[in-house]
Amino acid sequence: MITAAAPVRWFREFGRPPRILGLDVARGLAILGMAGAHIGETEAFEWMDPATWTDLVHGRSSILFALLAGVSIALMTGRSALPERERLPSIRLNLVGRGAVIFLIGLALEMLNTPIAVILTLYGILYVAVIPFLRWRPWQLLLAAAALALLGPALLAFLGAVMLHPFGTGIGFVLYGTYPITVWLALVLGGMALGRMHVERVRTAVIALAVGIVLAVVGYGLGGIGQAAGLSTPAEYSSSSFVDGSSFSESSFDGAFPESDGGAVSMPSGWEGYPQALEASDPLGSVLAAVFAVEPHSGGTAEVLGSGGFALTVIALCLLLSRPLRWVLLPLGALGSMPLTAYSAHVLSIVLFGGPGGFFSSNEFWAATAIGLLVVTTLWSMFFGRGPLERLVGRGAAAMALVSPSPASTSDAGHRLEG
């Protein structure tokens, strides 16, 4: 029921424990950053030129979103305590239901035929992919995340090279697409580890800030070395089908082998042609490129470490600043409390203003989108609470788990991917 006292109560109570306002704020920044990556006009990043810093939204915003998804999964499955074994069946079904609804929403957004690389379909899969890790301790999650980040890109590049760059719907979706699962699962597992380590504490935020800075320096330093050495992502898999997670790439891999004389390489029949094809595929070069690739959505080790460290730094700063700046950051927190609704509204706005399949970039449109999302989500949070799509996902998860949502199960609602 809407009452005149709702805004007063909201300003007094929103963002208080058990919610963690800093996570909502970071999630709100991720939404605005992804909107900027989709519709903003940015110049190539230069440290000494603040006018180019908006370029940071490319790639890093979606990585921030993924890291926060891991934190949310940890919070909704026990916070710092591992979930009890007797609760695991219900939790697993809840995650499957949640992932299924998110996946379907992602498909619906893709049907709008915008040039955005909608990330929700992969997120739906990740909710299922983390099920085997629910009872892993933080150090185990960190080890798994490190292994995926350090070895995953190189292994995928090597397999792609020795298999002569295989292609297919499944391969393009989870292995060599815009969001390769080795990269994104590493980020989600890292976020789960953070969520298990009392993320609400100042000490945890300070440690996360230091670790994030170190990872960013190492990752971007590694990428700088690769660029100086002339190493880059193999053309077949560079940024997959999209550029900066937003628009279609003219150089996306179409399933053909590297071109020669205007056409695909003519492969000799039988295994006798494999050595020549393998040499042309250059497994060593592919592995080195995957290690040193740092460009947005390249899926390289350098990008995972650098941009993952950047995202961790942003989360830590939001956790620290949300305490003294609570009143100022409340609108960002409201936006971050319903990211699925806000993300979907942003995609719909592109259709409304650009038409199906239409696309245009404008910083004015980006600013208008940001202001509109902040105002609408703040008002919605004041008078209605959870976002409409967040409610839908919650109901789907509860139906799958054959349980009804309870106050205890929804108290951490603001710290899930969908808000």
C-alpha cells in the first residue's frame, strides 16, 4: 500500500543491515557502465587525459557485474557460513529456477534484435554452473578462480588451435564467445569467495582494496608487455561477435579458417593435411596471445587479472564510501537493488528510440538513460520495494524449489544478481 510516509521510511531504512548498501551501489555503477558501453561515445583510454576515462566502462562493467553476481550467490546461500547439507537440495533447485528465469529473460531481450551482447543468458547458465561449489571454502574458491583465470584462456586457445578452430552454436556461446565461461566462472567464484569472508566488514573491504589494486597492476602490466611484444588476440576469437559488448563486429569469427587469397584455406582431405593445418593454426602463438590479451572481452589472462582487479577495487571503494556517504549514494543503491529490471529497461529504451535492430551512440542518450534509471528505480524502491523482474525471478526460484519465499529467504534479496 502506497502511503505518504513511504519516502521518509525508505530514506531512514533503505541500505541498512542486513542489506549491504555498498554492494547495491557497485551494482548500480555496473548497470550505468554497461549502458555506457552500449550507447556511449568514448575515446581510447589515456591515463593522462581524464576526458578519455569514460572508456573504462568497456569490458570492466560486465566484469564488475559478474564479480557481484558471485558475491550475491554467496550471500543468498549462507553469507559467511557454508550452507548446511540438508539445505543443499532446496538451494540447488532454487538456483536452477533462478537461472532458468534469467536465461529466458535474456532470450527475450535478444529477440528484440538490438546489437547488444546480452549477458543474461550466460548468467542464467552460471547460476547452475556454481552448484558444485556451494560448500567450498573461500580458499578453495580462490584457488579455483585463480586456476581458471591463469590456465583457462591459454587452454582454450590451445585446444582451439589444435582442433583447427572448431565452431558451432554451443562452442560460440560458452567457450569462444563474448563471455567465455572460463573467464566468467572465474569471476563468479572469486565473488563467492569474497561473499563468504564477511564482506560487510571494513577490514574485508580494506583487504579487497589492496588485493584489487595489486591484481590490476599485474594484469594491465602483463597486457602492456604483450602489446610491446606485438602479441594480440587471434583474429578468429577477438571479441567474438561483438565489440565492447555492444555492437556487432565485422571481423567476428564466422567458422571459416584464416583467409588466403580471398577465401577460406583449402584443406587437404584426410589426416595427411593436418600437420600443415596445425602449423598454420599456430598453437604457441594462440596460447601467448591468450595469456597477454588485455582488450575488453578478449578473454585473456591479462584482462581477467587487470579488469577483475579493477572491479574488486570498485567494490571495495563502494563498501567503504557507502558508510559516510549513505545519503548521497542512496539513488545508486536503489538502482543496484533491481539490476535485472534496470538492465532490461535500458535494452528496451534502445528499441524504443532506435527501432528493432537500430543502434546509435550518444553521450546525451547515455546521460538521459542514467538519470532516468536513477529516478525511476529510486521511486519504485520507495513505494514498491523490489523490482518487478526481481519479483518474477524470486517466484520462479521458489516454485522450482517447491517452497514459498519467507522473510528470512528474502532479506538478502538486494544482493542477488537480479536484486
